[in-house]
Amino acid sequence: MFDRRKFIKATAISASLLVVDKKSIASVIQSSKVSAGTKPIVISTWDFGIPANQAAWKVLSSGGRALDAVEAGVRVPEADPNIQTVGYGGLPDRDGHVTLDACIMDEFGNCGSVAGIEHISHPISVARLVMEKTPHVMLVGDGALQFALENGFKRENLLTKKSEADWREWLKTAKYAPVMNIENKSYDKVAPTKLPGNQYNHDTIGMLALDAKGNLSGACTTSGMAYKLHGRVGDSPIIGAGLYLDNEIGGATSTGVGEEVIRNVGSFLVVELMRQGYTPEAACKEAVMRIIKKKPDIAKNIQVGFLALNKKGEYGAYAIQTGFSYAVCDEKKNDLLIAGKSYYN
Ligand code: ASP
């Protein structure tokens, strides 16, 4: 029964959804079960992965390190006020605070993370600094902000007029439990489910890169679930949940309802499955199926997607619901693909 997977044939995505030059938007094509391996290569979640990959590719194509590539890549959506699920312009928590989560990991197994950080538009760079300049892995809240300010990061107001207006609109009904959007089942018929105020409720950028030397790194950054409880932390800054890699095997990252990813230590699971010989897509599928099998009634109504890249440069993705897009960039392409879909579609 769980094998009822069909790929959707997405033939058109409105260029207006992408903040990039039309020429750079590659065709949306069907995801293949096992991609051809290549390096260097960078992959990342969602439509905004296209411009993010372009920035990462600049580093990779000039022989740069995967770690520098993923940091440069995810800084693009972090800085974009029109992306309301990552960095500057992210939707706030239910009390109106924009709190950001991010983590980064390198080929040596070093990692750094910040959670619930406010007022800093590039949490990924703070996470990198935690990794490189402290003996710790994770800083949270005020401590993370203090560390960032002490290291020269600028304090900013991250709540844009648009996100504030959307939050105020949400306050009119203020459902205590935030609802995660599920992507439209027919992606080619345009936009994912929208919340009041026309916003996406979630969508993290997770990025994985393999550089010319064959080394892997990954980064993950988000404003998390919109209108979450103040203090809520999702999977994205948790090493093993939102991001994990082992330079001998490969890397994985996730998006969607972070609580379910944490409960299943999702990205670590994907990497361990690849260690056992699973292809990236098969590993992502197995991790998704664990979530579905444990909680079928909950899983039916949520989205979780995994994206993976192995040491050979093969990649794959899988999600509970149809509509999880991811971007792949190597010397031949910068494509937007749609992940395999599950039992529920
Ligand atoms: N995983 C993120 C979180 O739970 C949200 C998302 O990627 O959609 O905070």
C-alpha cells in the first residue's frame, strides 16, 4: 500500500513565485529515482532554493569549500523580506517576536546552531561563529543575541510592515495552535495553500553541498512555524533533526512540521539509512514513512519533507504531501524538482 507513489508532472511554475531572472529558472522536471552523481553540486529546499543555489554555486564553481557555499547560499533567502519564512521579514511568533533558528555543519563533523535568536538577519552566520569560535554547539535566545552583538552583528528590526500586518490579521482569530500549510496537491495549478493574508506558514531553507574536493557541508535556517508559542524551537537548528551529515556518507535536511522531525531524529536517520545502502530518495522515503506509520492520523494533515545528497553527488527527496519543491544546481543545470509523494496523495 505504501508503494502507491507516483511522480507528479509539474510542467509550469509561475516565474513570479521565484525571485530570480527568468533565464536562470530551469525547467521544472520530474524527479528521478536515482539521480546521476556529480560534483560539485548544491541542493536546497523549496523554490527559493534556486537563487540560493546560484549564490552557493559561485563559491563551488570557483573551487571553494562547501561550507562557504552553503553559508553564502542560505544568506540569500535570509536577507529577502519577501520570503516570510526565513530570516529578515519572517513571520513572528504569536506575541509578535521574529525568532529565528539556524544551524550549520561541516565536513569534519563540526557544527554550530542558534535557536530563538531575535534581531539578527543572518542567524546562519552566527551559527557558523558558534561552531568556529566557541567550544559549544548551540546558543539560544538572549545568549545567542548577546554573542552575535559581541561579534559585530548588527541589531535590526526583523518585523517588516507586511509581516506585522499579516500577524495582526491573524490575531483577529488567533488560533492558539498554528496550522501548517500543506502544499497544493497539484503543484502546477499554482500556489500552495495560503493562510489569511496570503502567506506561507512555514518553509525552511535547508541546503547541502558537495565541493570539488568531495567534501560535504550543510546549512538550515528558518523563522519556523508562524505564530508559534514564544520560545518554540523547531527541528531546523537541531543537529540530527533539521540537518545532519557525515562526510563519509552524505547529508540530509528537512522541512515541514519540526516536531515530527525531532521525534524521529529525521536527518540523522536519513544519513544512517544511506550508510546502509539506501539511495538518497529511498532514505528520505523511509524517514517519511516512519512518521506516517507512527502517527497516520496526524501525518495525513501535515507536511514533512526530507532532502538528501550522498558522497557520490546523487540526490533525492521525499515528502508526506505532494508539492515539496527542491532546487538542484551543478555545472549543467539549476533545476527545480518536485519530490516524490507519499501514500496520502
Ligand atoms: N521545520 C520548520 C519548523 O518546524 C518549518 C518548515 O520547514 O516548514 O520550524
